[in-house]
Amino acid sequence: MNPSPAGLPYDLAPAEERDYFARLGPGLVMVLPPRPPGPSGWGAGGPPHGGAWIHLGEDGRARAFTGKVEVGQGTRTALSLLVAEELALPLAAVELTMGDTDVSPWDMGTFGSRSMLDVGEHLRATAAALGDLLRELAAPALGRPVSELELANGEVRARGEARGPSVRYGTLARGLRRIATVPATVHPRGPAEWQRAGRPTSNLGAIEVVTGARQYASDLRLPGMLHGRILFPPAYGARLRRIDLDRARALPGVTVVREGDFVAVAAPDPLLAGRALRALAAEWATEPQPSELEIVEYLRRHPAEGEDFWDVVHYTVGDVESALARAPVSLRATYTTAYIAHVPMETHAALASWEGERLTVWVGTQTPFRARESVADALGVRPADVRVVVPPTGSGFGGKHAHDLAIGAARLARAAGRPVRIVFTREEEFSHAYFRPMAVVEIRSGAELDGRLTAWQLHDLNAGSAAARGPYRVPNQRVENQPAESPLPQGSYRALAATANTFARESHMDELAARVGADPVEYRLRHLEDERLAAVLRAVAERVGWRPRAVPSGPAAPPALGRGVAVGLEKGGRVATCAEVAVDEARRLEVRRIVTGFECGAIVHPANLRSQVEGGTVMALGGALFEAVHFAGGRILNPKLSEYRVPRFRDVPPIEVLLVDRRDLPSEGAGETPLIAVAPAVANAIFDATGRRLRTLPLAPDGAVP
Amino acid sequence: MPVRESTDARRATPPLRVNGVDHPIDLARERSLLFVLREELGLTGTKYGCGEGECGACTVLVDGVAVRSCTTSVAEAVGRSVTTVEGLSHGEMLHPVQRAFVEAGAFQCGFCIPGMIVAAVALLNRNPHPGVDEIRAVMNGNICRCGGYLRIVEAIRSVGGPARTESEAPR
Ligand code: FES
Ligand code: FES
């Protein structure tokens, strides 16, 4: 918890005015200029970003900065590895500051699996430029031209002369206060030359994790800190009608804040804060809210404009209507997915502290710079006077973008004149964060008698556009999505729309294959446009020993066994999943094996990638099999872990991960795409086993095939 | 505030022994062992995940037995010996289970891990060589939302024996 610097946050000041050297000591700083957002919000040539910077100090260590955050996806280690690689430093000599708005480059947020693709490239380029600068500085001392020098283990030396004269980075940086800019062309090492990246490494910070020393946002405390609670309405859409603050205020040491409908309390002790919250005699005016039973109709009747985090797609090629009319084989089906909850193991937490006019908020968020804006806005202060720091966060999964908590803590801290921490209870987390949107996806398709697809129409209601366009060759297509006004708060979620759209598409492909008597693997390969994806599917089929079949295997004598596949291409990653299931006489479903093949370009951190794919598969199994938020009258009916089931040890089958390393291709993200083919693979396996086609997620809410 | 009573209660109550250190405990207020560990003793390695005994993030040892500290009243724990994750390592010396978790890379966000490790220590104290089915059954009350279950099973299996290769996927 460093004190705030005197100057402006780095992203709000020109490079020359940043207090790099006062803060980090003398040395070199290499700065990659930002790419500002264009008029459409998108920068020229890619998403807007705040650039990158790396400091190299007299101690020879590199300190790199990014606005991305670590929520368990392992990017801290992967990004540090890339810097270590370019600078030929041991991993331990690289420090990476993530998500601190005072010193990190501006960043739009950690979502959409962009950390590796964007920031990975920025840091590589910046580190490579810094490496070039070090060689330039070393040339006179070593009496050799720059082109003959190389970096090795924290030293510059003549290429290939391991025993020749060398000079340490720290020596080169001594006494300097030099800021340089990354030139227009710089040549980071290609993955083929990687020495450190792309090899087995354990994640940074492992010792702190296993000893319990790692401090998450909910573990932080400051002297004199109070504990805050926010008063939430009993149901969505409820408005505060009357409230009595006096009884709560009368409790010892309790602060109560009210601004419009926002009411919160803070007390020296969490138990007392709970009492103060209950002492607020609030009366609410509620409005009728739709229940789960009528939700599909409700969403259909309540279309909405698009929202910023899911673009709207309207893609048309050829003439779908007439192709559908002409097709000898046609199929139409609707697929739905339930609202599900993120359930991060660490609930939302924020700690706010004022020093005079300046506010610091430590908060587990995936969007620290947006949090800074929202907090500044709500508190009526300049963004430059707000510092948001993201401590280690007990997972996010897309669920930690909301900033109410940071704002609440800041308001309470201002009123109380003391630091205030708010940590959600699990029930608050379930009811007052937001959910993965429910999706209603309708597909109409047409094919020739031999199975060749001629027409494809996909309409996604409420989930979003990701992966709505499939990887298959179809001459006539219409793909569109329609946002809706959701009665439940909804927002981003790890692979949210891609999961819904892939479930629909891959289930439908299976239905078509069965209809035309084609083998599900062969049928997909026949239509796949993307050779990389086809390669991944072939690899998975080979691993499981796929036996081609034209009709479903089951139902045979129980337990019926079945196998299904599904593929997906999303966020640059290619995934194919095969699931094996058994269904017994009582229709109880058991997933017996999952094999997932995944390719996302060059692999930077193999062990972490493997655990991302395994973990993603486990998470996807929850949504595929049993996770669902139940609601009625604007209330969540299962806001507890005893009532909302998430995958546990015994739910997890053996998971085999096949990683395809393409060192010739850029590294793409991997935190989301590995999830998307799991649900359809399981649904297709159930169909294979039983002949029953399930088009609703979760597939087996009570453990049995409905 | 019943100040007098609490002073009396404190005098009458045996201390709470945590990681070998005795702490006087005021029992006048009803609260959970988790609350006392985190808020009063500052031992934040033990985590809050649900408050209803469903997730295992708050697992500690009480006289060597794994318990959910969120549903255990501090009054039940006084006079006994509590071990939290902080009490397993000694300086640089990690407990073998902690070392196994590091080596297996058995964590992502890490939030569930202290509870997992403590639960695993209790399991291994009872049975040094549990099979995969026993591990899954005993650990089923501990949730890892990051889905690290296979790695965790692997880590527990590797304690006191070589880690198996990946192709023998744990079942
Ligand atoms: S916090 Fe105790 S079991 Fe979840
Ligand atoms: S590692 Fe994140 S919950 Fe287990």
C-alpha cells in the first residue's frame, strides 16, 4: 500500500512529466506510446490502449506496468515471462505492476481474452526496444558495434562470446534518468527463439498462496478502518419509499450515508455494521417482475438497444429465404441457456481511504480505469484525485466489472473520515452482482439431400454476438442478435455469448448430421472452412478413437453410452471437445470423460494454459449440467451455495487436454474459448446415448436427463 | 454493552490456542471462529466463501480435525488447539502438502487453496496414502471455482510419493 505520488497519474500526464525516477530510482524507462480511441471508440488499427512502459534500474531489474489485472488466469506470470524473454533476464528479475491507475498505462479492462494478444505484444515490443537501447549504451564500453552485441542473463556481451567482456544492465543504467520511446519498428524475438517463455514454469506468487500470506482485497485492513454494508432493495426494481436512519445512527461508532436511493452504513466491527443495517427501517415500493416460467416470452416482448460490451451483429450473405424455401432438407429449432452466476470464490470487496482530497480504492475489479471514472463521477472529484489499485483477486470470470461497491466504500469513508472496507456476503454476491444473460437462440437451416448445407439462419436473443457466426461454409446465411431488456441484472461472463451460440450451432449441426445420415465428425469436417480448427477436431477424434457412425449408438441396454463432439472458433482460439456420457435406467447422467483440443497460436506458459483449459472445462460443465439462477417476483430464490450448485470434486470426470503449439502464429487468449464446446459436446453425447435431443441448458438440473 | 460480564467471562474462559499461541477470548458476544481468526487475530489466510459450511474456504484444524470455522462458534473452540494455514509452515519451511500444491501448480486465483490445503492435511493425517476416490469424497466439501480439481487431486496424491504422470488422469 504505497502512498500516493505527488504528481498526476501516469496515464494523465505526458511521459516527460511522470515521476518515474522519483518513484523507481534512476535508470532507463522505455515508453510505448498509446493508441487513442478513434471517433467510433475503436483506435486506428485495433482496440485503444494506453501504451506500455518498462523501467530498468541500477539494480538491473525490470519493472513493467500494465493496466490489466490478474484474477487467476495466470497472466501475471505469462506477461512477466515475455518481458524476461526479451530482456534475457531471469523471471525473478522482472516485476510487473498490474491494475494500479496511478502508475499503470490506461487500459479498457481485463475481458475478452485480450491480455496476451494486446498487452503481450506491447510489453514484448517495449522490452525489445529497451534491449536495443541497452546494446547501444554498451557498444562504446565494449568497443564493438551494436549489431555484434547480444543480451544474456542481465548482461550485454559480444554475440556468442560467453567468456568475453560484458557489462551488466545495472551498470549501464547507473545514474541515468533517461526516457526513450519505442521506435516505429522493433523486432521482438519470435517464439521459435524463446528460451524462457513457452516452457514449463510455475506461477508467480505460489508461496504466498499456499501459506495464506497473499492479501486479497477482502483481507486488506488499514488502521481505524470501518466495515461497511450497503442497503439493497428486497427485489429488483424496488424503490425506497421511506426510511428511518436515526436508530442506526444511534449505535456507537456507526456512520450512515444516504444519497438518493443509496443508503449504507459503516461501523467499527462487521457484526455491528450488520446490526446497523437491520436497524434501518426501510420501506420499499415494489413492482411486478416476471418469473422464470415466462422469461422467454418476456425477453421476446422486450427488445432493447445494444449495450457497449456486446456488439450487435447483422451478417448476411446470399439469399437465405429462398435457399430455405428450396432446400429438400430443412430444420428449425430453438435453444436456450439459463441465467447463471459467476460465483467467484472471493466475493466482491473494496477498501477506500481518503488522504485529504485524494482517494485510494483497493478493489477487486476487472476494469480499474473505468472504476476510477465511475468513482470520481459519483463522488464529484477529479479522476486524477482517485487511485484505484487492484490487489490479488479471488477470481472474476467477467463478474467483477461493477463499481457500486467502490463507490459505496468511498462515500462511507468520506462521511466517516476513516477508511472503510465493504465485503459482500455470499447472498449479496448472488443477488446484487449480475448474471450471465439468458439466451434464446433460434436456428433455421436448409441442406441438400447429401447433407450439404445451403442455408443457415441464426437469431440470438439477449446473449450477444460472440461466435454467432459459425466456422462452417454455407452459401446463404443470416446471423443476427437482438439485445433485450433483462429483468435480472446481467453483464459479461467468461465466454458468455460464445457459449450460448456455440451450444445452439453445434447441437443443430448434430441434428442435421443425424437427419441426413452423416457422421458428426465427418459432417463438420466437410463444412469447416478453417484448416486450423479442422486440425484440432481431427486430433481430438484420433485421441478418443472416434468410430464413424451415421445414426446414434443408443439406446442399448442400460447404461446407455454415448459420445458427442463440438467445435468452436472464437477470440482467435480453436477448440474441439469430445464428451463421453452414460445414462442409467433411472436416466441419471454421468459424464465419464472429456477430451478437449485447443490451439491459440504460440504457447507462452504451457502449464498455465493447461490449467486454464482444465478449469474452463470444469466451469463449463457447471453451466452445461446443472447451474441455473432461479427467480420470481424480482428475487433470487437460490442465493446460497447450498442452493446454487457449482461443480465439485465428484462432478469432474477425467479431462484430457490436447494443446497444439503453433510457434509460427501470434499468441491469443485462452481464458474463454476452451469453455464453449463443452455443453454441446455433452448434449450431443446424450443424444447419441439415448436418442433424446436436449435444447435447454442446464441439461440435467437434477442430475437426470429430463 | 455488558462490560463487567465480559471481563468475568474472559477470566473464566480458557484461552483460544491458535498455531501454538494462546489468545484470551471474550465470549460475551456470539461469533464464529472464522470471525475471530480474521477480524480479531488478523489471520486472513483462512477465507470466507459462504458462511454456511458449503465451500470449505474457511477450513481449519481443531485438535487435528478439519472443521468449517464459519459455522463453528468460537465458544466451541476455546480450550482447544486451532491450526490455520499460517500454522502449517515454519519460516521458509513449507508443509509437505503446501510444497505439493506449489509443485503441481494446483491453483489459479488461489483463494480456495488455504482451505484445500488444511482439509488435505487432515485427510493425510488420517490416511497417508488415500486413493483418488477417497480424496474426491473427502474433499467434496471444498469448492474451487477456478476448476483446479484435477491438479489438487494430483497434488494430494503426490504427497509422500512421486506424482503420477498426466496420462493417468485422476478419477
Ligand atoms: S466459508 Fe465456511 S464453508 Fe464456506
Ligand atoms: S484457485 Fe480460484 S477458487 Fe480455487
